[in-house]
Amino acid sequence: MKIIENKYIKEKMYLEKLENGLTVMILPRENVMKKYIIWGVNFGSIDNEFILPGEIEAKKVPDGVAHFLEHKMFEQRSGINSLDTLSALGVNANAYTTNDHTAYLYEATDNFDKALDEFMDYVQNPYYTDENVEKEKGIIAQEINMYEDSSEWKSYLNAMKCMYKDSQVRIDIAGSVKSIKEITKETLYLCYDNFYTPSNMALVVCGDFEPERILEEIKKRIVKHENRELPKRIYPNEQEEIAQKEMIQDMKLSNPIFTIGYKDKVQEDMVKRHIAIQIICGILFGKSSKLYKELTEQNILIGALSNEYDYSKNYAFLIISGVSRNPEAVVKRVREEIENAKKEGLNEADFIRNKKNFYGNMVIEYNSVEETGRMFLTDYFKGISAFEYLDKYEEVTKEYAEKILNEVFVEEKRVTSIVK
């Protein structure tokens, strides 16, 4: 195994690419009770159009297929749901789907190896029938309708629709009630057979493991499948401009929800860019910022201003969100604070404090086996290592952050979504 060590926090990651193409990452932690495993596939909600190897015509599958497939992976030929089997062993199992990947996971203090049998079996052996697919449509439709009633989710999704005109990232990860009706067992097998191939997957384990032993346990449970050539994914040529400036929706709420979005584009060094953006957000909108103090003292803002920067290989965006009695006033003040920072530059003391805070939060994440495992899997599918954030941290200067402030926080790339 290749050993990669981070000099800042003395963490080691053991990396091996198996003969079948599966990438395995092992992060050992001595004297930690909890053990964690996460197995992901580079197939998410945006991967709904592709050309199969040897073919010319593109295939388009219904929106929500990746999420639907995730739901159905737990159902086994025996009729027993793998989630029930894992729960009976006392482990906490789950799965999730994002824009660019799907992941299956569990955490345990006992019975980790017993759970590994079931875990690696169900991920490698799908079982879809006309009956169980049809039954799942009702369950997922309920989930979709539940999110339709979520003001936070609607505010976020409307912001995505404002930023993106064509990109699949503007589509609900679960699809729509209409789109999932078109999903069949053949659709699921098509996607599983072509994307759930070892070279398109990665597995991360974190906990008190002896690396060589856990690697052998994983290898013993690998089912020999043909490692197929991957389909060519088709993504729309998204315009740099935003689709629309604003979207306002009415719902039954006690207080309005708002989301401010900035449409960005993928650059060469996204790790360094991401660090700078998080530091900028801390300076301008964090709990120690002048703006946060002002808005809370005026009783306009309810709770904190949250922010998230997300990117993959073909999209990047920043969202700032919160709850406010007067969301228009908050949006106005956020814009003013950004323009002031552009004119006057970032305060040196604020920059140093927020940069240290970012580093502290990174280190804290390594205290959790779950956060560590999730980090390494997510970043792997972005084409980077989670260690890069620690390595690039020192390179982010105040001058670089000010450059990013002027590149990302551009009024022409800003959108606003309000749910009243």
C-alpha cells in the first residue's frame, strides 16, 4: 500500500488500487472505539445522459435515477432488507445521493466484521423486480412531497434554478413525482451495470484498524465482476451568466427564508479557492462579524447566516442562507458589506483570526471517524485528496483572498431566492 502522511496533523492514509480497479483508502486511528466505512460510486443526480461504450446514440434516463437506485440497493433476493440485517447487528447503516456521487456506509463499535459481510454483499448484488420497483415509487414520491413542503429546501432549489439554466445541478436530486414514474427495473440495471463498476468506485475505512488486515478482509469479500469501460457522460454547455436574478415563492411560514447564490466556475486550484471563500465568508458574515452583530441587534436576522461552497468537475457555486423577518434588508446589507470589502480590502486582524478558525475547524473534523471518511470519499470524486486542504492552507494570503473576493462575489453572478 502507498502511505500518504500529512505533516501538519500527523495523519496517515494507506492507499491501494485493487486489481479490479477499486480504490481503497484506510485511515487508522488507535484506541478509538467507533469504526466507520463508506463505499461510494461516481454516479449522482447529474449523470442522467450518457453514451454507452460501442454505441453512438445517447441514452437519457429519468431524473432521480441515482437516488432511486440507492433506495433499492438494500432489498435482497431473500426478501430481507439489508438495513434490517445491519441494524440487528447493532450497527448504524445509511446511504445518500448527491449531485455527483452515491454512498453507502455504516458505523459500529461491535460486530464490524460481521456487518462487513452484509455490507459488501448488498452493494455488489442488486435485486430489482417490476414489483419492488413499483412499490418504491410510492415511497420516494412521499419523500419528494415532503421536501416540497420544506421552505429551506425550496429556497435552495429555487436559487439553483436562478443560477443555472441547463445544468442538471438545478434538478432535485430525487427527481420529481412525474420523472420517477418512468423508472423501471431495466433502467436501474442499466445504470448499475455501467456505473457501479470497481474502477468508478472508492471505499474508505476509518478507525482502529491494522491496515493490512482490513485490506485483506475487504479483498476476501470482493465479488469478481467484469470491470466495464465507463459510459461517456453528457453534460449541457452551461452558460456563464445566471438564468434569472430572483425568485420569490409564497408558503405558509412564520418567518421568511432566503438564499443568496453566487455562480462560480471551476478553476485550476479549487482547494485554495475554497479555503479563501470560507475565510471571506467568516470575515463578512460569521458570528464575529460586524454585519451579524448589526442584523441581530436590529432583530432582523433570526439565527446565524450559514454558507456553503460546493463544486465538482463541471460546476461551482456559493450559497449564503438564513431566516429573517426582512430578507430584502439582509440581502441589501450583504451586498453593501461585500462592496465595502472590495473597496477597502479585508481587515488584517479579521483575516488572521478567521484563517486560524478555518484551520481549527478542519482539524476538529479529523477527530470524527465519520467526518474523516466522508471527507476523503467526497474529495476523491472531486479529483483531490482531503489532505490538500491542510497542505494549501498556508498559501492563502490576504492578497489572494482579496483577489477571490473580487472574482467570486460579482453582482452579475448573484441570485436571490426568498420563500415568504
